[in-house]
Amino acid sequence: MQTATDFTTGYRLELDDYGFSGEHCYWLKMSHPKDGSPDWQTLFDYYVKKMHWAKWIKPGMTCIDIGGHSGDTAIPMMVYSRGTVLTVEPNPVIRPFLEYNCAINNHLGKFVIAWEAVTNQNTNNLTFADHQNLMCNGGILDENWSETTKHNVDGFKGHTITVSGLTLETMLDKYLTKDDIDKIGFIKTDTEGHDIEIIRNSRDILLKYKPVLFTEWFDAYGLDDDKKLFETIEDCGYVAFNPETMEEIDPIRRPKTSDLLCLHKDNL
């Protein structure tokens, strides 16, 4: 397991072309043999332009970044919110990289880092599995997956570790102020298939604050879990769209996207 905190490249991105004259953000690319991240502007543009985060994240919003990895999603959130970003990453190998990347961008706003996973109950006994990539990426193994999804994940499951978990409600109370919580406007979840459980068990928060929800549509889901994902989104009062085209998604005819942009019906 890799433990050293080394970086291959440091980037400074000038934000003049993004509407922030004279401002900048940074990102440090981690040194990890399995990390294939592109340059920082490519990553940044993917979220703020191709996925249109610049449209959905408003000044003063609190953003929740579930699956924070090395900070590549928390930083674009912060550039546009300039408020509070809670970024969640239970993988201890990735933690130092996330810490560094948040710290060098604290001129933009308040980053808060949670080291627990988001799950359906508070626990110290969750199994986190990588994708045969030396803990560069991975997620919580979900006992509620269909047999097809379990089989697909078993095909690329590698090293496993035990991590702690909190419900999203508990996590918000632990890490954020009441003012932060009242301003929740954007939630991203990218947890390698655990997203259904996160959305289901965050239903009360989604119904109360009605934030924009950006979630992974896990490539390894079987048809049963595809159906379960969309039923869960609908049960929370949301409609799923292709984030690039903003066309409403037909779950039976999966487009070439691994992400969904979900809006509460009251905000359509």
C-alpha cells in the first residue's frame, strides 16, 4: 500500500477566462503508479464546462463532495461557491493528497474534510475495496447490490481495508455549522456503486434542501441496480438528466455517460 505523499506536477490555473479576473487556483497531481489523471485545466474544464458546474453552483452555496479523491472535484466547487465545501474521502492512501490540495486553495473559501464514508448507519466496520490499483481508487462494497453487480465488481476488486462510516446527517452535524447546512445547494456523489445507498439514506436532506444532485451512474451496475438507482432518485423527488446535454435520461436506453445531473421537481 502506498503511503508517501509525493507529487509529480503542480499546476496554477489563472481564472480570468472563468469570470474571476486576477484570481487563480492550484492543483497538485499525486505521484501514484496507477493515477492516470490528465492536466489540471483538462480536469477543471471537464466539470465546470462539459458538466456545466459553473451553471449549477452558485455563490455562497455549501457543496458536499462525496468521493473527494485528491481534490479534483472539491476545488472546482469552491471556485464557484466561495463558501463551504465538505469533501468526503475514507481512503487513507488518498487523504494526504486531498489535504494538500484543499490547503493550497484555502484562499478561495472553507474546505472541510471528512474521513468517514457516507453510509446508512454509523459504523467502524465497512469494507472498502480498490480496483486492483494500489488503493488509488475504489469504494464501499455494498451488500444490497444485485448478484450481477456483485459479480461485475468481483472481477476488478483488489485490495480491501476497513473504514468508518457515518450517515450524511451525522456527518453534517459533526463537520458543519447550522449556517453551512442551511446553505446546502450542490451534492456530488461518486463512490463506485455505493451511490444508491447514499441517495436513499440521504432522502430527508434531499427533500428538505433540494440541492442539485450530481451522481455517478456506475458502469458495473446490472439492470436491476440501474432500475434501483432511478427509482431511488425518483423517490427523492428528483428527475435525472444527461449533464452534458440536459436531456432527460431514459434508464432503459443508457447514453454514453457515467454521470447524472438530478434536479428536484420543484426546481424544474
